Amino acid sequence: MSDSMVSLAGGSVRIGSTAFYPEEAPEREVVVAGFSIDRTAVTNARFAEFVDDTGYVTVAERPLDPADFPDADLDSVDPGGLVFVPTRGPVDLRNWRAWWRWQPGADWRHPRGPGTGIRGFENHPVVQVAYADACAYAEWDGSRLPTETEWEFAARGGLVGAIYAWGDEPQRPGALHANTWQGRFPYANSGAHGWIGTAPVGSFPPNGFGLYEMTGNTWEWTSDVWTADHREVAACCGPVAGQASRVTKGGSHLCAPEYCLRYRPAARSPQSEDSATTHLGFRCARDL
């Protein structure tokens, strides 16, 4: 195991929640086998090493096939990804399309599209990576994606039943524990520690296991197929017949209490395997 990973002995843990969103239920006790997990999300610099070594082309860099979108009126088949764009003022928070835009040319090297880049952001988490991209990196790294249960066990940092990765107290402006939205979503954000968007990995205090940004900063892929509740299902690192969504965990810099109180270990969200966005990354795990 490299110094970039933390070895966790495993054990019994209470995961899930019945206090927030319905997909987080049921709350239950599980036993987790020992594993190791990255201290931080995979960074732009590390992902660049992978691409340089393998010549890998990410999903967001591949042209779209109109046959994959029979019900969509595509303006372009150019490759790209979803980019967050703040609104000019208050909007209906039920309409996520008000602040997300499909941007041709957006990819991990150009997270917000042409004219943007990662120079100076080498230590930020890589984004605009789809599920297949995370799996390909993990294979190159000799690791794998964590399961949802492993991820939640790690995020809790040894705290039993706590709401957040740091305890039960919510964030305060003067004592931030995670990179989350600071202001009125989706139009006014002063940034966490000044970071509007992603922050460099290791910018916020680690949890009890010494893991950084397990909540906030970016959502993270897990290997688990999405289900409507928190019951454990068999996981793998490849496409599943009839199933196109995976569990993501941790919330992101776009999470705000009035819209997305999901910067908590129990929180979870579905993402289609081909999703590439400005707020979704990953970290890797290994068996002990």
C-alpha cells in the first residue's frame, strides 16, 4: 500500500439514515472487511500520469452517437460534459436544468469547456470523469472503486451514527469542515475558504481516519449499482445489463442546506455511468 492510502481494519458500523432523504434508509448495522482507501480524491496531476502512460481517452472526449439518444434533439454530436453555471437570481430549485448546461469541449483537461484548463489546478480533484474512466484509472493503479458500504464506513471516520463526517454540529462560516456552497444556491456563493468550485485536496480537516474531503468538494463514484434504498447489493466495476446508474457519495461544492444537504456520509445520489460533470470525481480502494 502506498503512502497515499490509509489502511482500515474494518469492523461493525451503523450506516444509512432515516432523518433526511428517503433513499438513505434503512439505517442498519453492517460488518465491513478490512480495506485501504485513498487519503484524497484522485487529482488532475495523478490522472494526467495515467493518461500519459496509457493514452486513454475519456468518455467526455468521445463523439456522441445519436443512436444512444433516440428521444433527444441533439444540437451537436461533439464530445463534452455538463457544466455548472450560476443563475442570475433565485430559481425553482426543482428544475436542475436552470443551472446545468451541456458544454461541447468540456472534459477533464478543460473542465468548463474550451478556453479553460487545469494549469494551476494540478492538486484539485479531477472532474469530468465518467464511471468507465474511473474504472480504467483504478485498473491502471492496481486498485478498484470502493463499494458504497466501504465508502460510507471510511467517511464516518469511526464516529457512530454521527450526521456529518466531523460530528453532529452543522457547518459554521468561521469553522468549515467541508467545501460546500456558501450563500444562496444557485446564484450567490462566497466560496468555502474562498474556493468557488473545487478546492485543492487536503484543504479541509481530515476525518477520524485521516481521510480528506470525504464530504464536499466533489461527489465520488462507487462501484455499486444504484438502488432506491440503502440496502446492500452486489457490486462490480463494469456495465450491468438493464442498469445504467451507479451510486455516488459525499456531496460537492454545490451542496447547500436549502437544496442538497448531502455532504453527509449517509447521503447518496444516482449518476448515469456516462455522466461527466464539473462536480464529480473519485478515489480508489484496495483489498487488504
